[in-house]
Amino acid sequence: MQARRTVSTIEPGGSVHAAIQPLEKPIAAERQAARRHYGVHPYFTRRPFNVVRRYILQYSKEGDRVLDPFGGSGVTAIEAFLENRIGIQNDINPLANFIARGIVGLAEGTIEEYRDSLGALRNQCREKLNDIQRMDDTALATVRRILLLPPNVRLPSNADVERYHDLFSTRQLVSLAVLRQAVDNLPTGPSKQAMLIAWSATLTKLNKTFLSAEGRSESRGGSSIFSIYRYKIARRPIELPPWETFEERAKNVIAAKLEIDKTIEIKKRTEGWRGVFEEHAEDIAELKDRFRGQIDYIFTDPPYGGHISYLDLSTLWNVWLNQNPTKKAREMELIVGGELKHSEGRYIERLSDSIRDCVTMLKQGRWMSVVFQHWKVAYFDAILTSASHCGAELRAAISQVGDPIWSMHKKKRNESVLAGELILTFYKTGEPCRVHRNGDFDVSQSIGEILASNRTHIFGESLFNRVVLEAWNKSAIGALDISKTDFIEIVKKHGWHYDEKNHYWVRDTKSQQSLFN
């Protein structure tokens, strides 16, 4: 990870960037092809690395500043860093920055140092943890009293238990404390930080919210934090073996280091290695003042409103890592709901302000891609209107659907779920455009015409996105007030049915035909 900055060779006025042709087709996702993003540490949302990287390569040049103001686990900044850009990570969630920093940090140190650190932990902890597995309750209580444990803070009100320690069995709590103490005692350096991120990832499985996947080995599964987005205690909690669980995570981290080392070595042997990584933890309104007119490309995935209260759900990790978010961060979180009961009106206003701030940070003649998906048209309206008012022109809109993670979400509630994502790409002209709202729009007619142009099948996400964009282009997005139930019924009335196996809509072969056939 280089500390020095590189200088962009872009011509004055942004002419090289202005000549860029927008991406116009979806990119097949390769979600689990990169060990650096899959296997090191879980997070709530994570864009496919190859899609993000393709956008970075398309819309920026080497040495450019590439920013994600809602950085999450750092996919944008990490991929920019590995592609000889200045990758700028920003998130108000300490866990997000911990993960991003930890992955980039794998570029430091030698693989031998990492293996030696894992070996030292094995020698110090494996037998001790096996002994803990055999202890009775009295012995466990005795060991627990002498260990350094995290604060027993109050959990969010929708959690199944009241306090932090209640998320763990005594055996899990003791095992994690023993492991953490051993990691803390390692010599300071990159390999120690690597073992810390492996330990943090182990927290995900060594707690009572872990749900084992049906029909698979006990260790294959995940926490309810990532599936139903709250602290739900398993009906029959599973206690996985602590050392084996940690060692698996540590080996994943080492595999990610090997991958990153190889990527950087290839760069060194070809065009040279000049990647830079920056980390910030600011609200976007403050970030705007830091980077006003300095950013070459933004690829971001702002929170989609409700369901995921990132700061509340990150308590599992942030408490034990001693990095709890500030009160100000909680107040500024861009969500609907959460412990602070943020309103939807506030969310829409802040979403609009965030898009404005993004455009403010962009240089003239540069590009910005915003990933979004939601049933509420008002959210799209906030993004599109704010960008237009600030002088950012929509140049491309691509629906990304059909990858394995998308299919997993679709299985939960089928046609009522919008599991894909729409990538909206804007070009900063610097010329504000007034948004007109007096257009007429017939939702059923629009849906019918789109369906008529598809011979066999269409993904619901693609259909919905096309309707939203058509309403926007006709200056009628404000008139597009449709619920997901109404949307589904209109599609059915046009002679289509939902294929639950393939997760898309299919034209009926015998029943009524569309009005526009």
C-alpha cells in the first residue's frame, strides 16, 4: 500500500473522460471469484467485484481519484487501489472501514509472516480451546471471571435478547476471549492485523444467532443478522468448534493475501504499481467540503431505506473491536427506522442531498455511477432529480439481475422481491437542468408495450426499472405512484405469469393476450 500520490495525466477540461462511451449492457457477476472479498469477512451488502472493477476501468484512468462515499466493505476503493487508482473509502460504520482497511492491509508483509502468526496462534490456542470444549459450567464460570470481556452493552430493541453477552453461550464467550487475547499478544505488524480480521470474522459463527444451513454441514450457514436483519437467537443454537472455525477464517485471509500479492506483482511486471488507498469516516455532507471538485469517478451504493440498520446490526463486531460509532454517526445514518426511528421523509431528503454532494465532489466532465433498487419510485425521483438539478446528466441505466445471490433473495418472496440492482450512470456537464413534472403517463400501457417487445420472458426488476426510466423521460415520474401489488397485477393482466423456478415473468401460452400484441 503506497503512501505517495500519483498524478493524473488527463488533459485540461476533461476531454479524455468526455470521450468515454457509457456501458450499455449488464455484466455477468462473478461474486465469489475474488478471495479478497468473499471469505475474508462478511458484510451486509457487497457488490460483485468484477462489475465494480469494470465500471472503474471504463470511467476512470490510472492515477484518478475514485470515491465511494458509502463504502461499505470497500469493494470500490479496493478495486480502484488494485487498478492503480487512488481508491477512497468512506463510511460512518467503523466495521465497514475495519474490513476495507484490513483487506488492503493484506498487501503488506510476507506470506511467511502470516503463516508464522497462524502457527503461533495454533500452538498457543488449539489445545486450550479444546480443553474449554470439555469444561463443565462451573469450570467455565471460573475461567470467565479472569478473562477480559467486552462491555455488556444494551442491544437494539428488536433483538431477541437484551444484552451483548447474551448473544453468546459461556463457552463461546470464553473461547473468543482466549483467542482475542492471543491475537493481541502477537508482534505488531501486518500479520497481526490479518489475524485480527480473521478473529472478527469468527465472531459471525461463534454466537447464538448463527443458523446452520439445512441439509449441509453444521458450519455451513450464517447469522440471522444477515438474513432477517436483526439479532434473532436460533431455536437450537449450534456451538461450532472454536479453533477449527477460526483457522478456516485465517486460511481464507491468507488465500486473499496470496491473491492480492499476485495481482500487485503482475502490475509491477507490466505497467507498474501505483495504487493508493485512503480511508475516511465522515458524513457525506462533511466529505463534500473535503473533496469539492477533486474526484474523478464515483461508484456508490447508497443505503436503500429500510430493513438494514447498519450501525445497529454491526454492534456484534464493533463492541468487541472497541470501535463503537458516535452518537452523531447514528443521527446521520442514511436509513429508515433503526433505534432512532428515522423517518422516510428524512431519508428521501438526505438521499437527495447526498446525490447533490456527490456531484459537488466530482470534477467537471467526470462520471458517477449510483447503484440502487427499490419499489418506492420516490427514491428514484430523489436521485434523478437531484442529479439533474446539480448538472449531472443521466447517460446510462443498466439492470443487473440473475446472479446467484440475486436468485437466493428471490427465493425468499418471489415476484414481490426486487433483488437486482439498477446502475445509473451520470456525466457531470455542470449545467443544471430543470425537471418538468407535467407529463402524462399510463402505467399499464407502458408495461404492456415493454412486455410486447419481449418474446418469451423478462425479469421483474428490468421491467420495473424500464417503467421508472420511461416515466422520468416523459417528465412524469412524480405521477408514477404504483405499489408492488399493483405492478404484479398489471403484469398478470397483460397475459404473463411468474416462473418461480427461474425467477422471471413468462408470457402465457393459452390465456389472455396483451392489449399491445
